[in-house]
Amino acid sequence: MVPVLAADGATVTLGDTMLLAPTTFEVAPGERWCVTGGNGTGRTTLLRAFLGSRGLTAGSSP
């Protein structure tokens, strides 16, 4: 089954600061996911990367 959303080692850094630690996941059709975590854990950066307003510095989101 082809995932509707996926990441393989998706990482975002800004200078020496890691905004999104390497992240790998797949969301299958019909699944529902919730992005949770404390302040500064990369939730917004992850969503911005998938929307295209923040580029990945490593990994991929096929």
C-alpha cells in the first residue's frame, strides 16, 4: 500500500541548531495521526517541511 504521507530520516537544521531530529514514519490511507510533543520538539517545523515552507536539510519526504 502506498502511504499518503511519509518521511525517511527527515531532518531540519538551522546553523548549528537541530530544529527537527531525524524522523521516519508512514501514514497509510485511512489512518489518522496526531502530532504531539512539548515546546521546541519540532512539531511546527515538521508541518512546515511538508507544506514546503521549510526545506529538509537531510532525509526525504517521498
